[in-house]
Amino acid sequence: MIVRLIDAFIEVYIILIIVYSLGSWFPQFTENSFFDFLAKIIEPPLEVIRRVVPPVAGLDLSPAVLIFILVVLQHILR
């Protein structure tokens, strides 16, 4: 039961990472409270990853790395 709950949480978090990443490309999206909420819950782990994986040719790969880590965690839990 708890594994299913963690799995569902990870799924939702992955979707939020994708929404946050895509939304960051559009300035009008970043100027609202929903984006501020996403930044508060998604930026902390991204900042940790950015210290280890710097941007490549100006492209921030930290969201992809975080999603990869979460998917691996999901497979371990299953």
C-alpha cells in the first residue's frame, strides 16, 4: 500500500517537473502563483543536481537527470 502511494507521488512529481520545465520557456507562465509554487517544490533538488551536472552548451539537463533518478527509484520500489 505504501509503495503504491510513493509510486503515485513520484508520478505526480515527474509531471510537475515537466510542467515546470516547459513553463520556464514562457515568461508569461512564470509570472503567477502556480509557477511560484512549482519553483518552491522543484528547484531544491534541481539545484543539487546542477552542482554535479552543469549546463551543456547552455542547456540545463537537471530536470532530465531528476526524472531519470525518479524513474529508477520507481523501478527499484516495484
